[in-house]
Amino acid sequence: MKILVTGAAGFLGSKLVKALLENAPEFADVTIVAADTSRCPVDDPRVRSRIGTIIDPAFVESIVDADVRVVYHLAAVLSGQSESEFDTGMRVNVDGTRRLLEACRTLGTRPRFVFSSTVAVFGGALPPVVPETLALQPQTSYGTEKAIAELMVCDFSRRGFIDGVACRLATITVRPGKPNSALSSFVSGIVREPLAGIDTICPVPLDTPLWVSSPRTVIANLVRAGSMDTSALGFHRALSLPGIGVTAGDLMASLERLAGPEVRRRVRVARDEVIARAVCGWPAALDASRARSLGFAADTSADAIVQEYLTEVRPA
């Protein structure tokens, strides 16, 4: 089976590639086309790294060949850059996604298409727990672009061009490495940087609610989305994946419990209006009961998420 992963050189994409290789019995005789603007770091003979961009029609045609059976579409311009560079966000997140969908359509084989969406498709006046079918009213360009792409995935599935699953991911924490352009990047930074001995800023009040998930859980759920029976989804192909509701203060408390008060004191609160306005408009919790009934997993606590980073991800 040939699997295409866009955004395969990034943190999430490369972890997904590794997980797909580990689940090779489920994806029999797997070959992975790892597409991104730089080379995928996974060194395995079953991985074919392809360098290019999804805004290039020729590149998209070259990676979506007749043998592709599953597509994981992770490539995207993140929320901060989408907000500051409107045209770039639209070109990549909307036009690039449609180009990829059209290439899948021309195959005539109805490939599985797993799209990484976001809780930012919701916005405005929100209930404490957001139902999966609530009307989408995103309050950022990134959320709008992802909502447009969700609708395309649903319609292409309705028409029988693809077998789509749009996964609304919680904020992923704790990501290793350096901060990225996501408005939610601080959710990892307020744990990661103090543990590395670096003073950092929390740009939102400590009581700000966050819907989060660990990298390990997100990857497991993406793998499941690529192999699950989609007959139960019907026409509604957008799934709110499980997360846990925490606050920035909860993450700080976990950091102190697991690493000590000296580490916790490396974080100070200094409100950033742009970040706070966006993040405070995102859902505090999603109704993920449909995803749970389909076997998707959730984390258990903020402590478990911080501990995962300490034991599995944090550089030695």
C-alpha cells in the first residue's frame, strides 16, 4: 500500500511517518511518500522523500499517483502566519488543499483522505462544551481556511471522489524544538522552555481554558483515521477528536509538581492581545463522543501530558 503524507518533514508529520511504519501489518506492504518543502528526517527504505510545495500543480500531480491509497494532509501555513500573511494562508491552506483533493479525484479510486483540521473552525459565542455539528464561525483566517477545507473534504466524500475524514485536532502539547508560528505555540513553550532553563512568557491569563492533546495521542488517532471503517460517518466527515480541558494554570501546576518550583518560576504572565484574543475565542471543550465511540483515544490529565514530554520527548 502506498501512503502519501504531506507536511512530512515537520514534527507531527515525521512522527506520523514513523507510526505508520510501526503499524505496517495494518497497512500491509507499506510505502510512504513523504512530501514537504524539506526532506523528511525518517531514514527508512520504505520512505520516499519528495521535496516541493502543494501550491505547485506539477508537484501535486507527481506525488498523487495511481498507487496512492491513503493521503494524510498535514501541510499547512499555521495560525500566526495565516493571520499576518492572508494571501499565503489562502494559497496553501485553501488552494493547495483543493489542488490535492482534485488530484485524488482524478485517480478514480476513492482514496482515504485524512485532513488535519483544528478547533479554530469554531468561534463566536460558544457553549461550555461545543457540539460537533455547531455552525462554524471561525474568528481567525486560519480557522476560516480550515473550515473551507473541511467542507471540501465532506463534499468530495459525498460525491464519491474520496473517502474523507477531517480530524479536528486539539492544541498539541508538548511539542519539542523551537516555537513555531502557531498562535497556540506558547502552550508548549510554557512547559518546554522552563525545562530547558529558559525564561518564557505566558501570553494569556492563567485561567484561560485550553483543549489539548499530547503528541502520542494525536498520532495514534491519525493512524486510526487512516484505517477505520468510515461507513458510520455518513455525510458528516468532520470529527472532533478527543482532548482534555485544562487551563494555562493547570499546566503550570503540573510543571511545578513534576519539575519543581524553580522551573515553574521561569514562566511569567504578560498578556499579548493578539494571541489572547484568538485563543480566548477557541472552544474550552468539544463534544468528542462520536469519535470516542469510534475508538479514538484521549489523554488522562495535564500531569500525564507533561510527564510524556519528560520521559519520551525532552532532549537528554
